[in-house]
Amino acid sequence: MQIYQHYSENGLFSSKIYHFTTIDSTNEEAKRRAETHQLQNFDIIISNEQSTGKGRNNKDWHSPLGNLYFSIYLNNEEVNKINNRAYIFNVIAILSMHLAISKLLTKDLLLALKIKWPNDLLFNNKKICGILSKISQNNSGEKSKEKFMIIGIGVNINNHPPDELLNNFKATNLQEIGVNTNNIALLELFLDRFFTTYQKWQNFGEDLIRQQWLQYAHNLNQEITLSLEQEIYRGIFTGIDQDFNLMLQLPNNQIKKIGFCEILAIES
Ligand code: BTN
């Protein structure tokens, strides 16, 4: 394992990057280190591959060599700042990854990169990045009861799972769209944007972040289908409210709000 330090462009923030060649899951390693108080705010665990990478809804996240797999640690103080609004760090993270990948795209490709609510990145309707995050509580030692958040992010750089392993969506990777990069280079681009977006949020509040998110939203003002646990809804995706609920205009013109955590799958 190698360790590097990454400083934000204005020098105000820094992350220690713990770089593994192989590991079970960067989310699990971050959790183990967090529970034994070995991490500081914004530290990163990255691995070249994962043997048991996890995706949302209990799915496996296929993690061979060639892609980006990493987790960010946020400490108790950060978690307390957001109260019940845990989605805000997911939003800052997906927005920052959108900005990082955009930096690598030629102008004509920029419009193809979209954020799919709640927190995936799509390129031409195909998934390129996903986020799995969790808030946990320490239950040992003098820092017991302190909370922490782990945000795990996977980006397909050189390969992606074959269609038959994916349920209702297709995937792609950066190389396929003509972008050459590697996991550390993309992580560093991401971190610079993560710190800037985080500071924007601190200085100007959530609304600015929401506006920016909406600029890149997939299927905004279009008809979409949402599958929740019990029901399927079809309607127009008209926007995101102040609590980051998705607003769906149903055929009877009623607005149905769907919470960030409620979502199990979105087909569109
Ligand atoms: C999704 O289902 O879209 C979320 C995928 C999240 C994958 C990342 S890869 C790094 C981190 N470690 C994991 O085991 N999962 C996340």
C-alpha cells in the first residue's frame, strides 16, 4: 500500500490517499479504518481492483483492474453539519465527478454526460459511474457514538460489465468514448472539484448546488418511469425540490415527490 497527500488548490483542505493494489472493497476498508480511528476527514481509500465490490440494492460491483474504485471518509463533525440531509454529500460527490470527467471530454461530447437521479453518471444513456454511501456510528473506544460517512465511488475507465450482467441498463467506459486516463489522475481531478464544490456549498448554501445539479440532469422535463418497492409511476420529471426529492408530474397533473432514499430502480 502506498500513501500520498493531496492538497486542494487553495491549500485549505487535504486528503491522505491510501492506495491499495487489491482489496475486498474500499468501502469496507474505509469502515475498518474509521472504526479504529485511523482516518481523518476527507481521507481516501483507493484500490486498483476489488474482490467483493458492492453496488446499491445489494448488488455486486464488478471490479477488475483498469477502473477507479475509491471511498471518501467524512468525520463526525461533517455528519453533524448535514443532520438528516445525508444526500448532500452524495450530490456534491456526483457533481464533482461530473465536473472531473467533463474536463477530459472534448466539447462535442460534453452534453452526453448526465447525472441520473439519485446519483449515477450516464454517458449517452449508459452508466459510467455509481455511488454507494453509508453513515455509521462508532461503537467502541472513547470516540464511541461518533458518526462517520463513507462515500464509495466507482468509475468505469477501461472496462465495464457485459450487458448480460446488468439488469435494466447498459454501461460504458471512458476508453470506449475516447478518453485516456487512469485511476489516480481521475481521482486527483475529482478531489480538486470536490473541495471547490464543498466550499461553494459551505459559502453559498444548498440551492446553488441544486441549480448546478439540475443543469446536468438526465431526462429533465421528459417522461420517465420510476419503480418503487410497491408501485411503478410514469410521469414528467419536472425538477428537484429543496430536499432533493424528485418531482414527478403524474398524468392527472398531481406532483408526486419521491425521496432520495426511496428509490430502488429507475428505468427511462
Ligand atoms: C452503484 O450501484 O451504482 C454504486 C456502485 C458503487 C461502487 C463503488 S467502487 C468503490 C466502493 N467500494 C465498493 O464496494 N463499492 C463502491
